Amino acid sequence: MSLSLEFLVASGVGWVTACGIYLMLRGRTFPVVLGLSLVGYAVNVFIFAMGRLWWNAPAVVGLPRVADPLPQALVLTAIVIGFATTGFIIEMALRSRHESGTDHVDGRPDGPDGAAP
């Protein structure tokens, strides 16, 4: 049984997305930020794979096999926006920790008074 490259890329994107969603559902801010980053990476790989990867093909020339530059440009833009968004979310998480005194996403501390059900 041989696995195709498409199956491996799809499985990788699926696993990274599943791990990102799992981390986003955690109660602390650091796993939530990490989960958001993982989902962003999975989306970037998905968009990049939609442009079909060609070996030894020119970027934009009138040949039959041409690499599509649009997904590459979209992913490059998404990386920059994702980096800025991650920095903003980390700053909001640090501010929330400073204001509430805890790093839970709902603002309730651990313990008998703020224990989750």
C-alpha cells in the first residue's frame, strides 16, 4: 500500500487543525494562544497546497506547467498578519493576567471559590 502525497498533506493539515482546536478549548491563556497559532499554520499549509506544488517549474512564464503565485502571495500575507495577531493576543492575555490576577480565559482563579465544574 502506497500513500499519496495528497493524503499525507491532508492528514497533516487535519491533525494540526485538530490539535489546535483541542488547545483552543483549554482553560488557560497560553494553550489558547498556541492553539490559535496551530490553526493559523494549518490554514496556511492548506492554502499553499491548493496552488499545486510543481518541481522545477517557472513562476510566471507561458509554459504548460506554471506554478501559481497567488497562493504563495496569500500565505506570505497570512504569515505576516498571523504574526501580528499572535503578538496582539499575547499582549491581551498578559493584560488580562495583570487585571484579573489569573491566567484563566474566564477570569476565575483555581480553588474552592472559582473551581470549574
